[in-house]
Amino acid sequence: MENRVLLDNKAVERTINRIAHEIIEKNKGVEKLRLIGIRTRGVHLAQRLKQKIEEIEHISLPLGVLDITMYRDDVFKLKSPGLKKTEIPFDVNNITAILVDDVMQTGRTTRAAIDAIMDLGRPKRIQLAVLVDRGDRELPIHPDYAGIVHSAHPEENVLVRLSEVDNRDEVVVVTSS
């Protein structure tokens, strides 16, 4: 097994900072903007984006947490789907929802997240922010904000490690031989 670091601790911090600025710029501010983190690492990234955006804009930005387990198209394959709580403490109607996830590959997680949000209401717009876009789409879904783009080979696994879960911040590519 070979590990290659794509982003170290400082690069993860700079990337999150850049994405926060891009979100503010693209949306011409943060009015009616809501962050929704996809469990698990997407929640921690959303919390960090929330903190950065609040520092820049001097406002309080609502944050939601989304569990997409029952919306997955492969839920039948899971031995015991560990359901966690979805916590969306705001009305999703007529807002701009920024879905936040760690890695985007096929687009299936995003599709499931969009389905889950649409069951709660009808946002004006849904945007997607990811730390890593690794390509290899199965669905025509692409991130609005991507920290880095890394076209991984099928034998490569892109891992996002965050201090809240993994005691360190980094993005690594693990190649199995």
C-alpha cells in the first residue's frame, strides 16, 4: 500500500478558506444561504465553512446535518444501515442550500442528498461544495465548489482525514497493489 499526500494540514485549511470566499462571492453574500453537511465528514467540513463565512461576513449562518442512508440506491446492500439523525433546523423552502461533502466521485451520494432535501421542501437553489472531486461520474452531477480535483485510478482510494474524526487534517491517495 502506497500513500501519497494531496493536501496537508495547512493546505486543507487554505482550501476551506478559499471555498468559503467562493461561496460568498458566487452568491453575492449570504442572505438566504444555508449550509447542509452530509454525514459524516461533510458535517465537519460544513461546520468549518460556517465558521469561516461567519468570520468574513459577521453574521450567524444556519447549519443543517443530513443523513442520506435511506435515500441511497444501494441501501439494500448494507447489512445493517446505521441510521443517524438528520437535523435541519430551518425551512428549506426558497433558500440556497449548500450541500457539503468530503469527496465526490460517482454523484450518487449527492443525488441521494438532493432527494432527501426535496422531501423537506423546495429550495430556490442547491449548490454542492466538496473538498475533493475525484471524477469518475455515473450521474451528470458536478460540484459548484471543489477544493481540489484529482482524477483517481480505479485502484486508488482518496481519503479525507479530519481532526474531528481522525485526529489530523489531510487528504491522501492510497494505492493498493
